[in-house]
Amino acid sequence: MLHIAVCDDNEAMVFQVENAIDRFFSSHCVDCKIQTYQVSENLRYDLQDGMYFDLFLLDIEMPGIGGMDIAKVVYDTMPAAKIIFITSHLEYAISAYEFSVFRYIPKTIIDEKLPLALEDFYKLYRLERNEFYTIEVKNHVEQIPYREILYILKDGKYAIFHLAEGKIRSVRKTLAHVFEEINKKYFYFADRGCIVNLANVEGMDDTEIFLADDQRITISKANVPDFKTTMLCFWREQI
């Protein structure tokens, strides 16, 4: 299910945008949950509480916290989410470039342009949605780019994600379950208790695998030959 946030201090505009989104995704047989806000502070509070959205449709100029402020929060915490500014102030487009805003739609032609923007978003969403692993803990949701995962270790009933820059995340799932969810050819069971991201392997010897950020993990001698073969095949594919 897609999670979409609409934020505009104009009630009529919120209603118009919400209806357009509902019509579009209903016609595409896609389930979506639309959360609307007329007070931008309420959206910011929800984001701080861990609420996640796939798509944001924001006005730029609003009382208190503007669309630019919300865009910065989204950019910092939800790298996969997309932002569409629906605004009468396109002069802000250059300033918002750093937040990777997906589209700008003038309010005067919203009926014409919004369906096209939603179509482009959904095409991109279907391509990108498998490039992140989503961890849910209570009401907090975090997306981890696969490229940042170095390796995943078993720790009792938990799978511990070791990420770039020394970050660590955990999820209460078996390694086998996590491996099935990721379903990417560059993740490999290097040992019974360890999944390795081949894209981040820099080398190995007879006992250890060398990863980015100067991290190392131990591998059993019995698994070394198979891992070497797999690693060499992966490297050849990258040439």
C-alpha cells in the first residue's frame, strides 16, 4: 500500500488534490492511504514520531513551517520518498533543488499536470521500491538502502544489520526470512550466521572477508572455496 501525505493550508486545495490522487490510484487498482494536513506543524510532528510516507504533495508557502522545511526533513530521513510541490511560487524551484524535489505543479493547471506527475511517480516507485529494506519497530519505520548494508549477522532471534559508517540496526527476524525479503543476487550466505553484501566486499583471505569501512568478518574454512567462486563471478559481472 502506498502512503501519501498532502499538506496545504487551503482546505479546498487539499480536497481537490486528495480527490485527484484517489481517482488516479483507484483507476490503477493501487491501494493507497492518504493523510491530509492543513497545519504543517502537525505533519512535522508525525514525521518526528516516525510516520512514513512514499509521496508528499506540499504547498511551499504556509503559515509557520513552510513546504521547504518539510522537504528538508523528508530529504534527511526518507531518501526513497518523493516530493511534489503544488504551488503558486515556482521561483522557489532553484532553492529546493538540493532536496531532489520530484515535480513542481502550478496550482493554476493542477487538473492537467497532477495526473501526469502521479503517473511518472508510480512508474519510478515500481522500479525503486525494492532498493531499500524497510525496518518497522513499533510506530517507527526506517528505510535502509541495500547499498549501505555491509553484512547481516544472526544474534539469537534477531538479525543485526551492520551498515556503512559503523551504523547498526536490528530486526526480530531470522536470517533466512531477511534473505528472502531482500531477494537480491548480490547478497550471499557466507556462513550459517552471516549474510554478506558482495557489492561491498573488497577482498578476503583464508579466514576473513574484507569489507568497506575497514570492517572484517570471519568465514569458516569449509565455506571459503564456494565464497571465492561466487565473489569472482560477481566481480566479473561488474567489469
